[in-house]
Amino acid sequence: MGLLDNMKAKLGPAKDKVSDLARQHGDKVQHGIDRAAKAVDERTKHKYSDRIQAGTGKAKGAMDRLTHKSGPEAAPPGPTAPAGPTTPTRPAPPEGPPPAS
């Protein structure tokens, strides 16, 4: 057995316990995520609201994955940010071979 296999075997029960706790207290954790996001948003004077909301949605998604929720019964993420990228993206490279020099 390799090192990774040993770690997976030992962390398996811990993951199950975390999942059980997430199922039991998921509503409290979701509420805490919302409160923390609101506090940070107020402290930053709403300068980073879109990023805070994106992070909140990702944290709630991770909670849903921990509790093994999927499909329509999964709790929807909190208020959504306006559509559009929150970080600048690079354009895709052109297709085909690179130009000859």
C-alpha cells in the first residue's frame, strides 16, 4: 500500500463523521456562513460584494456536497451576484499551429 492509500484509509471514517455532523448542523453552518458574509461585506463597505457572494455560494455548495445533497432537493445558494465574470479572464489562444518566425 502506498502512502496515499494509507491516508485515504485513515481519513475515510473522519470524512463520514464530518458528513454526519454537516447533516445534523447544516442549517446552523449555512446561517453562520451568511452572517460571516454579511459582516465582511459591511466591514469592506460593500466594495467586494460580488466576490463575497461568490465565495458564499461556493461554501454553501461545499456544504451540500458534504451532506451528499444533489439534485432539486439541494438547498439553493444564497443571493446571487449579477451575471458576468468576477475576475478578468484571458482570451482563448488561437487555434492552429503557432506562426513561424
